[in-house]
Amino acid sequence: MLQLESFIFNPFAENTYVVYDEDTKDCVIIDPGCGTTNEENQLFGFIDSHHLKPLLVISTHGHIDHIMGNEAVKKRYNIKVAAHPDVKGDYGHVRQQAMLFGLFTAADCAFPERDLNDGDIIQVGNSTLEVICTPGHARGSISLYAELEGWVFTGDALFCRSIGRTDLEGGNYEQLRTSIKERLFRLPDDTEVFSGHGEPTTIFDEQRYNMYIG
Ligand SMILES: [Zn+2]
Ligand SMILES: [Zn+2]
């Protein structure tokens, strides 16, 4: 079974997740948003003190709050970044994104070197994460489903009682609604949802109480 550790990083209060197998120590880092040395130390301190073996960085999408720690993680552990091929536009505009949000210039941001497509399976120790394409908030947005654990990582597609904004480049409300209804809401009711921002929730609760989907 996988274990999970979460961190809240950068001015956007972005959730960074470390998903690991306690037996094999294999781990992946989902959306490393660490933007300061202090935040990097928190993330690396956890990984190192648990003797984890990072395999991959996984990007749920290419927004700066989810990718600003890519370079630091890649350098420290010599691992690749994996993402859907459609994120490349956002990755290519990382400087503009930084300026738009008044952040420091994130000049160096490790680009994805491994493509993830719908249905791809990422092995983490004795468990798996399945790639589910959930576009609408950003181009190339993916969710990651851990079937054995009953977890789904939704990036900025679905939040507790909210959904991702669709007014940014590549956003599309109808597409996001379809992603949530046709893909995420078909997962088992008791699936725990871990979002890119905010508290965890469940598919059951969002089907009933999320007012943004209808
Ligand atoms: Zn986003
Ligand atoms: Zn975000």
C-alpha cells in the first residue's frame, strides 16, 4: 500500500504530494511547488529522513505554482519530470506566468521529458497510479488514480466544493465539467480526492455538494 505526505508550498498555497511505498521506499513527487530554500528543505528532509527513492516528478498541469520546484527536485535526485504532452505551451510560458503573478522569475524550470497519456500506468513500488486525462482548467491537465488505495490526485480540476478556474489560457468550463462528470465522478464513491489546493474530500461528497458542476 502507498503512503502519502502532503506539503503546502508557495504563495498560492499549493499542495505538493509525496506518494511512497513503505516497503520498497519507491516514491513519486506530484507537483513540487517548493519555491524557497526553506520549502525545498522541508520536502527533501522528508524524502531523505524516510530513506525514500524518488522515481519521477509528475506534473498534473503546467501552471507555475505546480512546477516551480521541478528543477530543484530534478537536480537533487536526478529524476525526470513526466506530464501530458499538451502541457508544453504552459511550460514554455513559465516566465510570463511568473510575471503575471508577480513572482520571482522562475527562469529555470525542468521541462517534462516523459509523456503521460490517458490510461498510462505508473508503477510505484507494489502499487500503481493510473493517468486520467481531465482537461478544462489547463491544457494537458491529468489526474492520477491509485486504485488499490482509493485515492485520486486531481490537480486543479476538482477541489473540495469547488473546481479549477477556467479563465486562464487553455481553460474551458464545458471541458472541465465533462472531465469531472465523465471521468472523476465514475470513480468509486469512497475514493478520496487530493486536490492541488485546499482540503481533501471524496467523490461521494463532491457529487452531492459541489455546486459548480451541476
Ligand atoms: Zn492551475
Ligand atoms: Zn494551482
